[in-house]
Amino acid sequence: MANQEDITQSLARTPLYQTGVELKARFTSFGGWEMPVQYSGIIQEHQAVRNAAGMFDISHMGKFTLQGKNLISQLEKLVPSDLSRLQPGQAQYTVLLNSQAGIIDDIIIYYQGEDNTGIQKVVIIVNAATTDKDKAWLLKYLDLDAVQFQDLSRDKILIAVQGPKATSHLQSLVTANLTPITAFGHLETTIFGQPAFLARTGYTGEDGFEVMVDPEVGIKLWQHLYDAGVIPCGLGCRDTLRLEAAMALYGQDIDDNTTPLEAGLGWLVHLDTKGDFIGRSVLEQQKAEGVQRKLVGLQTQGRNIARHGYPVLSSGQVVGEVTSGTLSPTLGYPIALAYVPSQLAKVKQQLEVEIRGKAYPAVVVKRPFYRSKNRVSN
């Protein structure tokens, strides 16, 4: 049996790993990487993002650049979202689907525009654990004679700067005016005189930017932000923040066996405005007949936390399962996501969650659990 040291040595490390060691971060295994789970503490880091600014090393995520003629129309066949309406500098959160409309991964496609020769260019950011799977899927279905595909996953640092003060911290470092950038807007600029890709996206429910740069620039940026008082944050508070905002975690809330209509991602499915794509027929059928189960938000009473995998009950019978759960630092009570039969998915529906062998009351509530007043609009 492999010991812990062997396991740790087999994990990949981002270029910012050493900064985490120096800051005495606690590390964990995530998606094949050794990543900081917390620095100063999950609650403190969570509150920093909600009230000021926090920064995350998300360099473990997959980063692809694609360019070629008719690139958007090729990508259209792989996702349920209408990409044709994207303007340069806009992005679309969407999902790659298999033939059964199961979610291969949730991704963001950043459209950078088309040059005078008809070459279109995009950046695609994918989840760390699914990077290889996503890459293989894209390469399988794209016309590689017409598309240039570059995998920058190990070549770039990605830092998420999130919170109401995130933009002001970054503005002093770039010449471009960040204020007019809308949610999911993005641009190419420079930081410390070096090329940088900035996108007004994130996984916290707060305003902020994700910054992609070369490693030496990223290490310098991290130190600059740290010296300016931006709080380093780990995966622990990233999870509590995203859950308050009811953002899905791939591998828990969504996976190859869940469709976007079941997962409450129907707003990504544009059946009326686009042509054929992988999984379309299944989604058309689900749209016509309705889905058998839905992902819902749950609130449990007291301090009883419904964790991933816990059974959801109705009238004493198991009817579903919790996919994510935590004690919300912002709201002060336990929240969770769970799949339940569609007829039990209505807001205010009374259910129970089995926690350590005992059933506790839970109620279906609206999502997101928390909506920040600091978010900018699309």
C-alpha cells in the first residue's frame, strides 16, 4: 500500500505551491493536484471575499486556447448553448454533453473575436479533474485541420481575485479601464508590462476577476496583492462561497449521468435558437415530458449539516440524495443541494435528511441561498 508521502509526491503542484508552504497553508488532494484547503481559516477567508477581497490559486484548472475558421460553429455542436450570439469580449458558461445529454463538464468559453482572415479565437477554462477528458472530447469532435488547439494548463498561472474590493486592487496594475467590463466580459491587457488575460468571472457569487498570466508574473502578482492586504484563500472557503451562490460542483452536483435540465441549468439550453448538438434529442424529450428528478436547495434546522451522500426522505422513505452541504458562514444556518423527485421539488416542500442514522427536518428553498449586492450585470 502506498504511504502518504508517495501519494503526495504523485500529485501535481501549481507554480504557487511554494507560496502556500511559506504561508503555512493546509493542503489537500483535489483533482490530481496538491492544493491549499485553507490559509488563515475557512471562515475568515470566506468573510474576506464577501466583505473585501480574497485571492485563490486556481492554476490547477484546465486552460485551452483554440483558433480557426468556423470555430464557433464547430463548438456549437458540442454544447446546448447558443454561441453564435457571443460578441468579442463576451463569454458563455455552458456544459459539454454526451449522447445521453449527461454533463461531461461545465466550462466557460471566452470568445476573443475574429481577425480579418476569418480566424476566430477562444479561450476555454475547464475543471482540473476533467482536463484530460475534456481535451480528448474536444479533439475528437473538432476539425483539427481547421482548428489550432493549444493546451496551456501547465504553462499558465490562474489567480481568482474575488470580492467587492477585487477590481480596485487589480485596476492599479493594468492600463485598461476595468469598470466597464460586464459580468463574463474579458480582455487582454498587461500586468507588470507582461501579457495578461482578465475575465470578470468567478466561482464565489461575488464580483471579481480571474487572471491568467505566465508563472513568473503570477508569482509577482500574488505577492503584490498579498502585500496590499488581499487575503489568500483555499478550496475550503471556495466551496462554502460557491454553495451559498448555488453554483454546481462537477463530480458532486453534476456529472455524466445528470442533464442540465435536471440540474437546474435549463437557462443554458437554447433549443429554439440553435441547430443540432450532441444530446439534443434527449433534452427535447425531457423538455416535452418533464424530468423525473430535480436539483433543489435545502435548508435544515439547527446546526445539523446535510453532507454529500446523505439520504433525503419523504414520509419516511428515501427519495433522493444530498450532493453538497455546509453550514453557511454568511447566513448562519445549514444549506444543501440535493436531487429529489420533481413532484417534491417545489419551494417550501417539507422533507427530511438522514444524518448519522436520525431524520432531521429540511425544507426546499429558492436558489441561490445568498445573492451578493456587489455583482455586476451581464
